[in-house]
Amino acid sequence: MKVLVKYRGELARLAGRESEEMEASRVDEVLRQIKARYGAQAFKEAGRMLITVDRQSVTLLQNRRTPLKEGCTVAFLPVCGGG
Amino acid sequence: MKLPVYLKVDLTTQAVEQMPISEEYFRLYVGGKSLAARLLLDLTEEGLDPLCPEAVCIINTGPLTGTGAPSTSRFNMTFKNVMTGGIGTSNCGGQLGVMLRRCGYDGLILTGRAEGPTVLEITDGEVSFRDGSELWGLDMEQTQQALPEHYGKLVIGPAGEHLVRYASAGSGERMAGRCGGGAVLGSKNLKAVIAYGTGEIPVARPEKFRRYVKRWINFTRKHPMTGDALPRYGSAGLVNKANATHSLPTHNFKYGHFDKADAVSGETMAETALTRNAGCVSCPIRCERRVKVENKEVKGPEYETLGLFGPNMDSDDLQAVLKLNYTCDLLGLDTISCAATIAFAMELKERGMADFGVEFGKVSELPRVVEQIAHREGIYSELANGSKWMSEKYGGGEFAIHSKGLELASYEPRRSVGMGLGYATSNRGGCHLNGGYVALLESIGVLMTDAQTTRSKAELTVFLQNSLESVSSAGCCLFSAQTFVPAIFFKLGPTHPVTRMVGGALAHMGPGVRLLLAASRLLRINTFYYVPHVEGLRLASGLPMYMGPFMEWGDRTFNLERLYNLREGLGGESDSLPGRLTREPQDPKRPDTVVRLDEMLPKYYAVRGWSDKGVPTEKRLRRLKIR
Ligand code: SF4
């Protein structure tokens, strides 16, 4: 499955890019590929970010096991706060 | 133990008198919004018009204000809420509170109405009244520039002068935004309060306090929320987060998700418009965004403003939001109520019920509309009264998004039902902070409990409402309370199994939280890593302040505010939300995406020790030492 992966914040810096295409059928596969391409630190950073699939938080889907569809967008966003 | 001293100022007669606070009141109510609620109840008659000369406005500080502890440049405004008729409070940064304390005063009690535009000046022990005629009509920025440098200031803009019901007051670039405090000052012909003092701010145990503050600052800097996320993105970072959990109000709260939200997100703002971050005095968090608007560097918008002037109007125009935010700040308008009222007018137009020339998706003309609202020009004078007033005239109560008359902040409660309960029960009306900000544990934080279940939401809401009351009353910024969530969960991230397990468990913690609330009095310990504010407050004030008394103090404050509301006619029936949120599921395929207030309110009243009509029982009030 070809998907678009978008990086924000510190992860974009570690990956040296803001987006790229990947072959993956689940969110955890994307995470594994991040580790393989950009190393353990990038993997750690990605793991603690808010992950969305087509702008939906994976926490509302199946977390890291969320299946991906052809052409979907997986985004890694910083966890923020406010008030 | 040094007891607070307030200054009572009658603007009609220009009589000024010192008012020492009794030890009993200091021990029970300490300062900030807590003590102010007590004084407002004591000093005012029932049923006053919030804008009449007899109305009282209290500007006060907490024992931590100006002490150098993290995020403690704060002061509070308390008055009769112009939007709701109940209690109105607003916690504000800027220098005024610090300078007041340096003048030897912990608070001001303002009453009366000056004959003409006036500036109240306090310089060390001296109080004077200056003619403010030349400042009348100036915007917030011009007004502050025309006043002496180095003074702490609180000023109003044209909106306050024209008694716009949601007019704000500003100190530097920080706003006492909500509830219409700007209109209250405007009704008193008070254009500005300025203070300059050279005295020392008293601290009960200075040596220990100094060492403690050092540790507290380090802790704040190291915590992922206050040391990284807030400095990096400010609250604006919540746009994408709220969108991802369907809790980003869109199209006047009809939906909770906006496909183009990223265009107005904190990340996009950081990449395209941010010049630097900045902050209030003595704040290591520095959450303020500086952005460019028409080639001028100005304060950037908070999340609530981005959400309500952006997706809630179907707009993805970041530049327009930046400009609207700045325009509102200059004019002295609360961005939340202003944007929400305009969105309501947009829906009125869409349904053919009224036409104010505003339409969803079209925001380029809004700065002009906002100007007209602030000056109450023509038909826009009606928008200056807020969405409740408008719905009473034109209909549409089902989709006028307010509680008690105050517009809701930018958290869609149908995907954060505890936040819905908080909005409905918040004493100042539709406020997320006074409502306990349960959204942080449901839809926008790192620890996410089930956002749709009503289980444990009453207990969590009460616990958080009480805690935030105390943090604010102590003289702290509420952002500093974001260290409540342990750093470990940010390190693990929201999808980590441990974070998910703990988040999930929160929905089962109701009985435990209830026990904690009931036994809070016995908790005579302070733990640095949970709420560092408590020990700081103990060392600064000399009061025997521990976790338990701190929580009980918040409970006392919340009940006191409730008593004020009840006296002014806001009882259980006002703990409500518009029909859109309680009856229309956000997702038509999921009937659980509504706020089931009818289920949560009885539990909430029971946890609070109130009657089934939402009235604090005598027993409860005696236990809290209010009676
Ligand atoms: S966290 Fe932000 S608003 Fe609060 S005191 Fe610090 S800079 Fe000011």
C-alpha cells in the first residue's frame, strides 16, 4: 500500500524532510520503517507523537495497529497543550 | 504572617480607603478569585446591574503574584458578569498585579462612576485620579503607549468604552478577556488603572522560598509540556490535535472536524508566521507567539481564537485569524465571545433568520465588522450583546453556543463529554478553564480516557474545577498547571500501551476521586512532582497549605461562586448547553456523540454535596466553613 507520511516538529528535523511516500499496510509498519531509515532516536520521537491517519487520531482507530488504505496520509504531530 | 491589604476606591467621590483583610478571611480565602468572590458577595446587593455605578469590580492578586515563582505575574478581575449576570472572573498576566503588590496593596476594590474619563494612578502609597479624556477613544496599544513607561497598566479599548458586553481589559499584551470586565471598567469611566511601586513583595519564608523556586523553575523547564510543547507551539498546537479527535468546533459547532484545519494550526503558524516566542514576567514557559501582521510584529492568537475565527467559521485563512486576533486585542474584545457571536450570526443568515452581512467561509471583511461591533455601530450593536441576547431576539437558541450566556471556548463537547459537563457547570458560564478543562484528559491531551463515556466524568470535573480554582487564586497562570500530568506519559506518547492503559483507567477512577475529595482535609503533605504550587504557596504566604487544604480551598471557592450565582438567579436550570450539543449527535451514525447532561448532572451535584436542584446544602457549606 503506498501511503504519504508527513513529519512535523522534531521528527521532521531528524528525518531531514517533511514528507515522503512509503509502502505500508499498518501504522506500526510506518514506525518500523522510520526506525530503519532514520534511526532509534527518530523512532522514539515518532512513537511519542500524535499519529493521525487521514487527519483522524489513531487513538480513535486501532492505535498503532490501524490499517492503512492506498493513498492515505499518515501524519506525526507534536503533542501540545493549552488552555 | 502578613495579612493582605486592599484599597477601596469610590470613583464617584474619589474617596480612597485602606481595607485590611481579616486573618479569618485570609486563612479561608487566601487571595485571588477566591477572596474576591467572598468580597463581591459581601459588598454588593443582590440584583445590581453589572454596569451600574454601585457595581463592584475587584482587581486582586494572590500570595504568589510577583514573587518570582514560575508564571506568577498574574492578577485577577472579579465583577458581576456582564454576559451571564452571575459571577465574572478573569485571570490576567501583565505587570499590574506585580506593581500593585510593590505599592503595598494586594487588591483594589473599585466602585462608583467617575464623572468623566479617568485614569486611576497608584504610585507607592499615593493614589491619584488623572483626567483620561485625551485617552478616551484610543485603542489598547495607543492608550498604553500614552501612559508612563514602566508602570503596570490595565486599560480598556473602544469596546469597553462602548459597553460591548464581552469587552476585555488588557495589561501589556495580556488580556482579562472573558465575561465583560472591559465593559465594567468602561461603565465606571475608568480608562486605565496604572501602578508603580518600589517596595518588596513579602514572602513568609524567603530563604526556603528562594531555593524552592529554583527547583520549581527547573521542573517547569524540564517537563515536556511546559518546557517544550508550550514554548514551541503555544496553545495553538492544539488545532490539529482537536481536529484529529473531532473536537475542533466547525461551522458554529455543527461539526467537530475541518478538512483544512492544518492551514490554521500551530505547526503551520510556527512555520509561516512566527517570528519568536515570548512570555509574561517571571515565566519560564513563554507560551506567547509573536507573529507578523501587515509587517508589524504582534502577539499571535491562542488556540481558542484560531479555532473560533478559523474552522468554526469554515475558514482556513491563517492571515485573517492573525489580523482578527490583533484587531480584537486593539479594540478590547474577547476573541472567544466575539468570534462565537459572529459564527452564530453566520448561521442565522444561512437559515434566513437574520442578515448581518456575515457568511461562513468569508472572513476577509470581518475586521471591519469587528470594528463596528466595538463601536456599537448600526446593526452591529446587536452583535455586541452576545449570542444569547441575539437568540432571544432572532431565535436559534438551539444553536446559540453558550452556557449561562457566555460563549463556549473552542472545544467541541460532544467528543469530550466531561468538558460538556464542565461548560454547563462552570460558574462563569461557557468557560473551559472554570469548567475544569476535562478535555485535556479526553480529547486533546496525552492521556486520553474514553471521551464519550459519562462514567467518572462528574468526579474528574469536580476535582479539576477545584484544583484550577486554587491554582488561579494563588496568583499563578493556569498553564503552569499542565505539569499535573506526569512527564513520563509525554515521553511514552499517546499511543504507548502504558499511556493508553492509564488513560483508560481514568474512566474508572470516579470512586477513588470521590474518596480523595471527601478525605482531602487529611492530606497534609506536599508532593513536588504533582502540584508544586502548593508548597510554593505555603512558603510564600505562611499559611499551613498542604495538598488537602489546597483542594478544599478550591472547593470552597467554587461553592462560594455558586452561592453568588444562586443569589443572582442562576440556579440548576442554568447548568445547561444548547440543544445542538445535547440532542443532535455530532456523528449521526453514533448516538453517543451528544453531551448527556441529564445523566451527568445529578452525579455531579451529588459529588459536590449539592441538592438535586444544584444548591449547596447547609451541611456542605458548614463543612467548607463558608457558613
Ligand atoms: S504560560 Fe504563557 S500566559 Fe502563562 S504566564 Fe507564561 S507566558 Fe504568560
